[in-house]
Amino acid sequence: QVQLVESGGGSVQSGGSLRLSCAASGSIFETYTMGWFRQAPGRERAFVATINWSGDSTIYADSVKGRFTISRDNAKTTMYLRMNSLKPEDTAVYYCAAARYLNIVVGTTATQYDYWGQGTQVTVSS
């Protein structure tokens, strides 16, 4: 099993930046494909980005491509999401997720993940 704890959320103005972190513990971090998802009020949880075990393969949702960067540091057992040029529509609770040995090709689907963090709120004002 793996435990996930997100941090780094907050309130920013449109055009601002934030970096989210997802600290993992309890298992062999480098065997997990990791992902970020977000959920806005009244909406379903949506895919944001995913990264494979080594960090050399990533996939992004079209809505964040070019603005967000997912990365990981296996030595620190931590995943990151750098968010630039934030927009009000990025407002949501952001969740990190983990799935052991998951093929990144299916890493865009929330149901493929076994472990989830508690979420961190990101609010972008116009």
C-alpha cells in the first residue's frame, strides 16, 4: 500500500502560479505510475496529468497542456504539479493518485488508480 498527502494549494489571481506536491509513503514509490486529477464543485473528477515510474513519459489533459508540468523525484518519493498561467476555470480540489505498474497509456482514467490523497484546494480569482 501507499499513502499520499497533497500540499501546496491556495488562492491566486488569474495568471498566477502554484506548485502542488504529493508526498508518498509506505511502498516502493518508483513502481507506481502517478497522476493528478481535479474536481470542481458539481462536476466529475477530471484527469489533469500522469507520469510513468521513471518520469520520462507524461500525458496531459488538453486544457492544461503548455501551462502545467508534472514531475517526480523518486529519491524524495514525491510528485509535483507546477501550474502556470492559472485561470479561474482551474479552480478545483486537486487529487494525486497512484497505481502500481500501471501502463501510462491508461493513466488518464481515474478508475485505474488504487490510491488517492485527500486533496488540496486551488482557487483562482479573476
